[in-house]
Amino acid sequence: MPEEPFDLVPVRSHPALLLKEKSKKTLVVADLHIGWEVSLAEEGVYIPSQTPKLLSRLIRIIEAYKPDCLLVLGDVKHAIAKIEMEEWRDVPNFFERVLRTVGEVKVILGNHDGNLEPLLPEGVEIISPRGLILGDVGLFHGHTWPHPEMMGCRSLVVGHVHPVVTFRDPMGFRITRRVWIRAKCKGRDLARLLLRRTGVRSRREPSEILKDLYKTELRVSHIVIMPSFNEFLGGQTVNRRKIGRESKFREFIGPVLRSGSVDLEEAEAYLLDGTFLGKVGQLRTLS
Ligand SMILES: [Mn+2]
């Protein structure tokens, strides 16, 4: 990704982000979906737990970059409301092992994280889906509106979408790759909608309301959509050709991306190794 005015660096070849705030390094990963195999078993497909692979990949990144803190950007587990048998075992084991490698672990709740609390060992901090601010970056899962204070951050970082780009060659073969998406966002429009959803009824400029009610300067200009850390998961093809009104995609991506203030057509797509693929709108002809 291009040089940023703030410290927001994707970890090369991994779906992870390193944030530096003063001297503190935070490693961010999104969408672990521990236990997704169980949902396949319900369909009659039985594969052994893939959690050990997920864990060893994460431990390798932690050992290489030595962050002070690990932040999981939502969807730790796969089953949405209930807890599957395997999750009773896999989720606590996963976090106990992680806690032995990195001193501080935080989890921002996603839409799959119903009843997550009893599964997390002591020492893991749970953060509301309204998000967390680190320096100039506002982080939240993306299935729901974040806290209005996030509008004071230059960049927002979300998960939830599991963005992938799909290419189809003339033979009909399909290649699908996880991608980073970086989009411009109209801060004023986004702030206006967010404030309205938060219950603020006023015709005044969103920047003034933010200043008065939240002591926040409206600054948001970019949004980064993280690839899912779990490589086995299906993703949302961001460059899918438009069919009709694309209602299904729009339903899934969450209120911020759906708000009309984020320009997805002009958004940039990058492979995990940093290769710039092009703008999402241009890539549609290839899907
Ligand atoms: Mn999600």
C-alpha cells in the first residue's frame, strides 16, 4: 500500500495490520471464524479442526513483529448466537496460547460473537462493536454503526466483508484471492448519517454537532477493509459484475459501506503481498 501519513502498515503477505501509536505496536487481525468447520459438518462435510493452523500462522506473525498488543477486529468464532461443542475447546485454547506470546489481547465484538465472553480466558479485554480508537485510526468490526468519536480519525479500519477479487480466464477457470480494500470516504455525509442513527436530531452541520456533543473534529477521509485472517472462509467478491441492484451484497457489507459515503467503485484493491490490482470498478470486467 502507498505510504500513509499515519502509521498503518499491512504486514507483508499476511492479512494483518501493524499500528504504531507512539512506542506501542498493535497487531490487528480480522475475522478468525474459529469453528467454521463445524458448520460444514452440519452439511455432511467432515474436516478436522483447522484451528491449529490458524493459531500457528498467527503465532509466527507475532514472533516476527513482536507487537505489544493483539487486537482481533471481530468474528472470533463462526457460530453466530450459540456455542458449538468444538468452540468450547478451540476458542479458549487459541487465546490461552496467544496470551503466552503477546502481553495484551483485545477483541472487538463482531456479529458472530454472541456468547463469546465465557469462551475467552481471563486477560482478554472485550470491546463493544462501537469500536476502539488507536491514534488516528478508528477500528470496528463493521456490521453496525461505530461510535461518533471515530469521525475524528483520519482512517477507519473494518473487517466483516471478507473481501476477495475474482478473475475468470477465457477457459472459465476462476481465481479468487483475498484483498485489502482502501476507499475514500465523504466524512461529512458519513457523519450526518451516523449522527442520525445515533439519535441526534438536528439540521446543523455534522462537524458542529460532533464538536459540541463529542468534542470531536470531523476528519475521517479513508476506510480500509481488512481481508479475513481465516483463509478457508468464503469471501465477498468485491469486483462482481453488477446484476440488478446487487441487493444481497449491499445487505451484507454493513451500514458504513452501505451509507453511500464510501466510494467502492474508486476503491483500490491490493493483494496480501502488496500488489496493487486496480480500482474495484475497473476489475469488474474480469470477474
Ligand atoms: Mn462479521
